[in-house]
Amino acid sequence: MEYIVQGYEPKKLFEFFEEICAIPHGSGNEAAIADYLVAFANARGLECHRDAVNNVFIKAPATKGLEDRPAILLQGHTDMVCEKNNDTVHDFTKDGLKLFIEDGWLGARGTTLGGDDGIAVAMMMAILDGQMPHPAVECLFTVEEEVGLLGAESFDYSLVNASRMINMDSEDEACVTAGCAGGLRTDLAIPVGYSEAKGTALQISIGGLAGGHSGADVHRGRANANKLMGRMLLDLSKKFDFNLCSIEGGSKDNAIPRECVAVICGQDLTSVPAKLAKLSAELSAELCAEDAGFGVQCATVELPAVCLDEQSTARVICAIATVAVGVLAMSNNIEGLVEYSRNLGIIRTEQGSVHLTLSSRSAIESQLDASINELDALAVLCSGSARHHSRYPGWSYAKESPIRDEYLAAYAQVFGKTPEVSVIHAGLECGIIRSRLPDMDMISVGPNMRNIHSPDERLDLASCARFWQVIAYILSR
């Protein structure tokens, strides 16, 4: 294939990443990339295990001179968040990504890039390919991380011999992650009844928001399109008599939704556009600078045959408008750390119900229990039901960590400065791995990325090269 990344070393790292980008690998669709990894291992005579869910585990012996060093586990996930702009034509199940470089940052046109966590996959492949000296390495490529850490949950950890680990699923080269939040998913179903649609139908569209990762970016104050739509509909319901026909917003529970579309109908809605313009101006004044592209559109559309009845309309709007999302609590122990949050990632209108998908995060298990209870209570008030699933543990900070000390020393040796050590609000597979291998000494690191889980995702190419130098230093000494 023709590679677009030129002038950065090691060359093979970026070639592997571009090859990964050419293979569709959204969550649940990792079979092809597992084939690719198995073929890679077989071609090099490396020990390789592939399980029933397409986790791949590859081992390589130490290079000459490093046989006496303890083995190390390197880990990352093969799936990516599949987000695209509304005007982008792209089938994530079939199409490769269309890459471009701008000011040293790699992106994909109109879609997410999958640097989270494709760069980890490429990094491990380059190491296994012999691009740097290393002790015995064990590389774990997990699946479905973005939809509940499912691959890490199902992997057979009896295959692992190493007692130290570097997870490569972080997005700041100057930061070493030493702890993370746990979390869970909730599917809230609100049953609805129908009545004959009458009058005029209006489509209300919210767009232009920054979006982003529901954990890593929640502290930035970026607006949630689904919540804004709930607020607008609730405000309109105080002044206009209308029924909700449908509402659709977001596509991933762990991405802050950037867009939401609702269709309403009623007999006298001529003043709705003017009211929406006023609401839009008010909301724009409240939003953060990153949401400067926010906009609301209102257009007349074909009247559907049926709409939600009056009671169902009220229940759905009230549920969306009142459910608490964003930062719910800050840590009392670590300054500036979000401790507890919730994201309303997806709203879907289906036959007989409206579904809300939410993601709750906290390093404290009792707060996750509280989120379950609150959403169960909301379901009761909406005459609906809540299903909680994909719960995963947090990763608590260890006061002593030899691998962390080694990495800090390696970074300081290469760059002459010490990186920050932090605990993050996002979820990492480290929590599950630590629960299965309680004596594993671990850190999470990675090159600079920005706007992950959104079509504005970018990967800093120079940072990848620098990150490679640090990994090479720590593995070769």
C-alpha cells in the first residue's frame, strides 16, 4: 500500500498504523484485525494465541543480551470508536479510513481516527517486529474495550508470565497514568403509546458541538446534545401544545453526543422557530469556547401517521431533561480529579419505546451503586425499566510501583524532565487486569492525542516518535 506518513522514525511503526487504519475494526468487528495479527505473528515464528472473542496474545523471546531481564506485558485494544460527521459517507464495517496530515497531526476525514488505541497495536507490532532491543515481551491485544472492556474481561490470564505491565491506552506523553475509574452501562427503556399525528411536523436539529470522550473530557464542560435537546423540548412544552414523534441523538455511550434530532407535531407551531432562535442564543452564551460551533435548525417535514401520545411525550421529555449528567462529584483526595460522572450517550426511538443509554463512572464502588439506584428510580417515575450491565472495576493508585519509577527515570533520561503522574476519570483495562492479576505492577502511557472518540480526533506524529524513544529506553536497559 502507499503510505502517507513520511519522515518519522521508526518507519515501521507508522506503516503498521496505516495498515491498521485500512482494516475496519470497530467494536465487535475485530475479526479481520485479529486475522492480521495472527498472520503477522506466524510470519515471524512468534508464539500466538487467539481466543473465541478475537483477543490475540503474542509472545517474543528476549533479544540478545537482555535474556536476564524480567518479562514485560505490553497491552492495548484493537477496537475503535466509530463516529462520523452527518455529512460523511463512510461504512465502518467495510471502509478503511481516509487519512490526512495537517501541521504534524494525523487525522481521518470526517471520522474518528482510531489512534485510541490503534497506535498501541502498531507500537507492539513494531516491537515484536524487532525494531528495538527488548526483554521477553508478552503483547495482549484485547477487543471491545470501547463497549465495556469486554475482551479484557474474558481473556485467560493464565497465559501471562510477566509481573509488570505497560498499558498504552493514554493520550498525553507527559503524563503517566497510575489509576483510573470504574464504570457501568445502563439501558433505560421508556414505553410509549401512540396517537394520530395532526397539524404540522417540525424537525429540530442540534449540531456543531465538540463532543469527545465521556470520561477524559467530562471536566472540560462540553455540552451534551441530548441534554440540550431535553432542555429545549421541556421549555417549548411550557408554551406550545405538541407531541413528540421521534428523537435520535448520539451513537456511543462513552462519547459526549455532538448531535441530536427531534421531530414534533402540533396544530399551532408557527412561533416555534422564533422561540428556538431565542433559546439557541441563550444556550450559546452559556457554552464553553470549544462548543462555539453549536447551532439549532428547525424545518418543516412531512407529517408522520402517528406520534407519541400526550402522556408518553411528557414522560420522555421529562426523563431526558432531568437525568443528571456530566460531573456529579469531584474527588476529596486528589485536587482537580473528577470522581463521579454520568453521560447520556444515546437516545433512540424504537417501536413501542424510547431508549436512553447512559454510562456512569467512578473509582468508588458505592457511587456506582448509587447511580444504579438513581436510574432505577428514574425508570419507575417514567413507567419504564433499567438494565445495568458491563460493570468494570477501577484501578487504585499504588504508593510503590517499580515500573512507574523505571518509566519516570527513562523519560527523564531521554527528555531531561519528569512527567506528571496522575489518576484519571476514564476507564482503562488496567482495572480488570489488576483484578485478575493482583500482583501485576502497571502503568498506562501513550503519545499525544486530542479529541478522541470524535471526528476531530488527531494523533501527534512527532509525539509518537518521542514516545517510541522512551519505550525503547526502558525496554533496552
